[in-house]
Amino acid sequence: MQHALWLIPALPLVGFLLLVVGGRKLGDPRSGILATAMVAGSFLATVAVFVDLLGKPAEERALTQTLFTWLPSGNLKIGMGFLADPLSVTMCLFVTGVGALIHLYAIGYMKGDPKFSKFFLYLNLFVFSMLMLVLGDNLLLTFLGWEGVGACSYFLISFWHTDPANATAGKKAFVTNRIGDWGFMVGTFLTWTTVGSINYLDINAAATAGTIAGATAIAIGVLFFVAATGKSAQLPLFVWLPDAMAGPTPVSALIHAATMVTSGVYLLVRLNPVLLSAGWANDLIAWVGAITALVAATVAISQNDIKKVLAYSTVSQLGYLFLAIGTGNYVAAIFHMVTHAFFKALLFLGSGSVIHGMSHDQDMRHYGNLKKYMPITAGTFIIGWLSIAGVPPFSGFWSKDEILAGAYNFGSAGKVLWFIGLITALLTAFYMTRQVIMTFFGEEKWRNIGTDADLVPVTAHAHADSDGGTDSADAHDDHHVLTPDHTPHESPWTMTVPLIVLGGLALVGGVLNLPFVDKFELLKRWLEPTLAGEQELPHGATLFGLAVVAVVVGLVGIGFAGLVYNRKRIDPALIEREEFAKGWWIDSSYAWFMGGPGRVFFDGVAWFDGHVIDGAVNGAATLVRGAGLRLKRVQNGQVRSYAMGIAAGAVLLVGFFVTRMGF
Amino acid sequence: MNQQPTLILGALIFAIGAVGLLVRRNPLVMFMCVELMLNAVNLTFVSFSRSLNDVGGQVVVFFVLVVAAAEVVVGLAIILSIMRRRPNATADDLTMLKG
């Protein structure tokens, strides 16, 4: 079934092209059904490849398929080739699987939007780009996908672009990502000059053979990590992700939680043999990951926008993934990436369902007691909450615990990294409990809008119903500002079915890689052929002890949040500090720098470009032009003078031959 | 056979043609001078062909004749049309192609 491989990216591409041509005609909801069917078909093709790989012995589990030579250029021949091995197929399975569910959900969520078909067009293009990123057998093809998902992210964040804030958020995401892309490009160049190939199999073979070593390996590792900090929202480039929540919620779930933001992690795991010889680059990755996890978790505590909490939570969880990579614990990174895709997509879709039911108001301070009105959303959201908080037996517990155990075993600094991870777990449990209590329990706070002076006033939401006369045809009659007499409603089946499926996955996702018994470590044994080396995890009693500590810490976080927000024993203002709410001023200090000292520097660069660089180019042009003006006088149009020139030249030539050559 | 007289004759005709091309202004006469030069060269080719016993020189002559014939067709046509438009024009008057 090797031939099914090319179908995986081809189906979403076909969906994209069909929607480009006939999306408007298909309309709502048929264009959404088409897009969903294409991604579901892609999922089936992935399953076929997966089954095929399963039937082979472990060391032969790598299929390559080159469709054609993409860029033939001297020594550099880049094929349009796909590589299916356990790692890329694992990614594909959850990209297409979760992607199909989110497409289905979006049919319900985007119902009545004037740009319905365009939304699905972008979504299909995104899935195609993401699959190119994952399946590409060389760095350049991955880069094609890398830029493709970046562009789709930009389109979708600013999907409701009539609101300037959304358009700005899209631009911010794009520009911030470009900084990371620089690392990707330079890393690719460096790999090419070192190995002479940018094919993953060649690179990893060279790294295993020791061709990439020492400073080069460190440089390649750091450069690709720079790329990953951009795409996967790590310090210092994470600032775009919280703003990216301006996009529709299915986008936040698909692109900014489950798939695109994990591509940096995928890239580093793909190149894990290089990282193994990359020395301190690993420490850098681990520390940046751990600090990002902690900082983002503190910021999440003080957010009141339901999606912002989840956005910072995503940054924090991605920090965990990089902590796992830095400590050489690649299986745990992929494991948590998969479970995170399940429960974070679930949480985002759940929040979307809440937003959908609450007239697109995203302020958690207006929610409360929604479990009464939205039982399915509440139930599945609670599964996601317990999973991310690390409560056994939910999936997040197993994967997070593996990362923490790996960090614990990592050299001398390991204990510190483990402790940072543990504090983050505590904060995670805390802010997620806060969110659940504020949203689904307590009083129905929107009833007091207008009467309670303490309540934050409702601002008109950023939804773009206004950009056309379609409101009358709008299926939601409640696309208006939240009012006290509003009755929340449960979402349609297209939205609840994905929630239930993802809830089930978040519940049982842990069975992918159960600890203690080697036989149950399915993911580890599955991924083994693609990993050059794997860090040893603690065994037996230590592992068990660490797990107990993690569970206790998680429960303390939940209990403390219950004390603050449910029992109201402690004033929330003590915990929701300003530095948290403002994101430690990281974002605003960037803005200040770019507007102040940075601006002066950039102006200087612009002056240099305008005067020195352009001056050199223009100077050369002026020189040539002047010479030409003088030389053109020779061409006076008189045939006889040309003849004279030819005759004189002939005489001179004959003279030269006779005197110098000795004829 | 002594080649010298033919070679001297060829050189003379060539010189006449070259000087004529440089000093005369009538396009038609200049054209005839070019023909003179070509035929001087042909003469030289033939005489060397005889002395070196190599038929290649004569082959070249045929090529030159054919090319010259083609050139005459085009050149005379151009000169004729110029003369129709601008009677009494000399080569020095025709400077429209100057840079």
C-alpha cells in the first residue's frame, strides 16, 4: 500500500482546489462537508499506510516515495519525496484525525458566516501544508510546509479582518514567525554545506556516523531550535500565540493548539541524531522549555478571556515538550504531543462551544453554572480539565509524568528542571480549575450584567457579521451582545460529536505508552527505529514516587483553586497579580523596544541601505551609462568611416602577425 | 608555373577596390569596389589552389561566388530603393543609423 502515501497530502489539496473553483457555489454547509470528507479520506489513507508499516519488521518501517525531481540544480537534487516512518505516520494520524474532527466541528461553528466556504478552503490548505511539513523527506519540503502553515495561520487569524485587532494579530503572528524562519533557513544551509544533502535519512545517517559533530552540530541544533521557538511559541518568540486567539475557535484548536505549533517539536525529534551530538544545545532547549512552561503558566492564572487562558496553557504545555526534547526524552515529547493534541483540542472546542452558546462573549467573568445548559460541553470539558491537570487515569497524567521523570534523570541540573516542571503542573491544575469553576459552576453571572457595578461591561465581540447584509439569513438569532435574559444553548451535533470523540481519546490516550511494563510501552517500541538514542527513565520505586508527587501536586492545585473560586475563602485578587495579567510585560517591552531604541537602529539600517547600498548600485549604473554616452560617438552612421576602421584594423593585424609572429 | 604575376595582380585589384571603397561616395561605385575586392581574393585562392594542388581553394571560390551573388541581390535592391527615395544621395548623407 505504498501508493497510498501520496494520497495523504493530495486529498486536502484536491479539496482546496475544488473549493477555490466552486466553494461559493457549494455554499453552506456543502463546502464544509466536502472539506471534512477530504481530510477524513486523508485520515483513512494514513491508517492504510500505518497498517502497512505495522505489518513489517521494526527495522524496515520506512517507506519513501519520490514523485518527481522538484529542484534539479547541480549537486543539489531535491525530490518531491515523502517519507513515512513511525514518527511521521504518528504525526499524520493525529493531524488528519484531529483535523477531521475539527473540520466537522467547524461546520457547526461557522454556520451562517458570510465567508463559510473560504474558511474551509483555508483549513484544507492548512492540512495540506501541515502534511507536507510532516511527510516531506527533506528539509526544503518541510520548509515549504512550514511556510504554508504559517501563511494559513495568518489567513485564519485575521479571518474576520474587518476588525483591525484581528488583522494586526495576524500580522504579528506572521512577522514573529519570520524571525524563527531565519533559523530554519540558515540551519538548512549549514546542513547542506556540512552533509551535502538535505534529505533526512542522509542527515541522520551522517549524524550517527559522526560527520556532524562538535560546533557544527551545536550550531545546527541551535538554529533549528530558533526555528522551533517561532513556530512552537517558546520564549522569546511566544508573544504571537495569545494574540492568535483572534481567529475563529476551530482555528485555535487545529492550528494553535493541536498541530501547527507542534511542528517545531516534530522537526527537532526528526533530527534527533543531530541533537544527540549537539552538546549544550540540548541544555538550552531544556531550560528554555522549562522557563517558558513556568512563565506561561503564571500568566494563564490571571487571564479572564476563556481562550487566552487556553492559549497561555498551550505555550506552557509546549514548554514541557521542549523540556522533554532537551532532556533527550523524545518518546515522552511525542507522547505528550499526541495527548496534548487530544485534550487541548477538546478544551478549545469546548470553549468554542461555550462561546457559541454565549453570544460570542469570551469573558469568563460573565459565565457561570453553564453545566446546567450545556451538559455535553461541560462533561467533555471536565475530562479535558482532569487530563491537563494530571489526574490519573486521564491521558495527560501519563505523558506529563513521563516528561517529569525524564527531567528528573537529566544530569546535575535535572532536579531543578524537574522542580520547575512540578511547579508548572501545580499552576496548570490551578488555572484550569479556576477556568472550569468560573465557566461551568457557581452563579449565572451574566444575569447581573448592567445591574452589578462590579461586573466588567460587555464589549461588542469581534465577529464579522457586520460585513455584509447577511444577518437576516444568519442561522444564529443570538449573534448579538450578551444580555441578562440570555439563555445559553447546547451546540448542534456537528459540534458535540467531535467533543465526545476527543473526550474519549483524552480519557484513554494514556494507553499508548503505559510505564513500568516494557510490553505496554507501545509508543516507545513503535518509535524506536526513528530514534538514535533514548534517555533512560527512572525505574520502579523512583518512577512510582515521582508519579505520586506529581499527582499530589496536581490535586493540591485543584483543591487550592476550589478554595479560592468555589468556597471563596481567599480573595482571588491576591493570586491574579498584575505581572501575571500583563504577561510579565514581555510583550509590551518588545513593543517599547521596537518603537524606541529599536526604531532608531532600524532607521539607521534603512539609511545605510538607501545611501550606501543603493549608492553603490546606482554609482555602477551611472559609470556604465557615462561610458556608453561617450562611446556612442564612434557610431556616426557613416559607412566609409566604418570601412576605414575595418581597413585600419586589418592592416594592424597583418602588421602584428608579420612583425611578432615571424611570418 | 610561377604564381607571382597572378598574386601581384590579385593584390593590385584588392588595393584598387579597397581605396575605391574608402574614397568614393557613390553607393553604387562603392558596391562595385566591394565586388572587386571579393574577386581579387578569389583570384588569390585559385592561384594558391593550383600551386598547392589542393582543390579546397576552388571550393571556397564557389562559395564566395554564391554568397556574392546573394549579396548583390540584396545590396542592389537596397541601393535602388534608396536612390528612388533620395536621388543623388551619397554614402555620407545616409547616416540615419548613427548611435
